[in-house]
Amino acid sequence: MLDHPPSSLKYASPLSLRTTFRTYFADKEAYTNPYRLWNLDVFDYEIYGTIPFLLARRAETIVGAFWLTQNSLRCTKTIYQDHLPP
């Protein structure tokens, strides 16, 4: 599990992305929808040429999601109770 994937989305979000649904009682600021990454014109926004890419890191690992297609990529961030910092 990655604690703080950075925000590189079109719309304003905190630098440390919020979870996309509540998994424990303290997560009061969770978003209700997954993050969506597109590589096409969606809802009349001119975003041609973008590369939907999400990168997250922690001390021992780095993961990324790269989606180069005309379909959207939906990313969900979840923090489980046993992964909370002490």
C-alpha cells in the first residue's frame, strides 16, 4: 500500500490524494468517485496530448499506472485500518 500518491490531475486536489471511499471511521474527507485519467477529449475539454499517468512511492517501493488508450483509467485509493500510521 502506498501512503501518499502525488496529485497530477487536471482538477485541484491535495498533493497527497484523498481516498476515494471510506474504509475506516476517521476518513471523513474521502471522495465518492475514483480518480479518472483520460487520453482523449472528454466532455468538451481540450485535453488532447495528455498522458494519463499516476506515480506513487514510499520508502521501499514505487508503483505507477500508465494508460495510453482512448479509454479512461479509474484509480481508487484505499487505506485499510492495519496500514494506518501509529
